[in-house]
Amino acid sequence: MFANNLKYLREKHNMDQLDLAIKLGRKSSSSVSEWEKGKYTPKIGVLNDIAEIFNVSITDLMNKDLSLETESRDGLLRIYDKLKPNRQKIVYETAEQQYNEQNNVIELPTNNEVEIHGAVSAGTGEYLLDGKPELVPYDGEVPPHDFALVVNGDSMLPLFEDKQIIFVNKTKDVRSGQIVIADYDQQAYVKKLIKDDNGCRLVSLNKKYDDMPIDDNHEMSIFGVVVL
């Protein structure tokens, strides 16, 4: 997702690869080219710089298809501009109603409690769903989910911090590029699942951690997909 978003944002802002490289303090475009090909992801400091240049959040940069989001918004505005004033009014009132209903749904009282079903490792491995779920305070939006976990470790920075609560939907049907909860050699991890010409593997966003190959030498199953 990052590679596609980087290319999309660069072209949207009428930059070539060298333009972006210079803004990032680099003398050549080779790194930008490799990022856009998906060969590797830059370190957190560079990700911060890229996010600031294009005025997006790191979370969106890493996980949302920004081209679809922009195309939908721009398409809606094009249609709106072609409507007669009386129909524009209907569109505006409908959008306002949807916005108000959305706020009523997601506004939550303080001191919410979430059932935590154990810890999942972003580093050396944990065993989750062990014992009775624990109710813990949670101050934030709680999305629809099947179970919640606590992240231990820093291998999924900048997306997930150590001790962050994450929400998971149970499924075994996953796609390459999704963030999953996986049982890998009898220990539970939160990782990015990658399937490409180099094979299948579990990948950390923090590049100081090695990839975890999915092959006949390792046991692996999926608990679910993280809600983002």
C-alpha cells in the first residue's frame, strides 16, 4: 500500500522522483524508485518527512488506498457541481444528516471498557486467548470487532506502538498486504502478510526485525485480521 500511495501522491503533486528525493535531502532518486517498486520501506524518520510533505498521516500513508479516497471525493464534487440548485440542496441536507448520524454512532462516553483476550507480540512471540478475558479502560472509538488484544513490542512501528490495544475480526480468509494475527510455531504475532514472487512471509513494519518465512519448516495459522 505504501508503494502505491507514494507514487500516487508524488504524481498528484506534479513531482518526479528526483524532486521528492531532493525534498528528503537525497542526491539521487534511487531510493524513491525502490520504495515505489515495493523493494523496501523507509525508516520512521523518513516516513514522517514524507507524510509532512504530502500532508497525510503515517497511518493513512501505510494502510489506506489514498487514490480511491481522493477519486471518490473528487467524483462526488464533479457530480454536485452539475446538479441544479434544488438538487444540490438535497445532496447537502442528506450529507449533513449522514454526518450527524455518524457522530451520534461513534461518539462514546469516557471510561469505556474493552475485553482484552491476551497479548500479541510485535517482537518475540506471545500466546494469546489464554485464560479469561480482562476488562480494561479504553478512551477512544471502539470499532466493530470479534476480540481485542494488547500489542507487546515495537516491530510494528509506526503503525502500532508497544502496549497499544488493537481490534481483530476473526477470519482465515486474508489477502496479501493485510495486517494479521498469526500463530507462528505456537506463538502469536501481529504482522503484515505478504505473498509475492519471493514467497509467503510475515513482515514487520519496523525493518530492524527479520521477515518470518511461511514454508514447510514452520507451522502457521491465521486468527484474524486487524481492524484499521
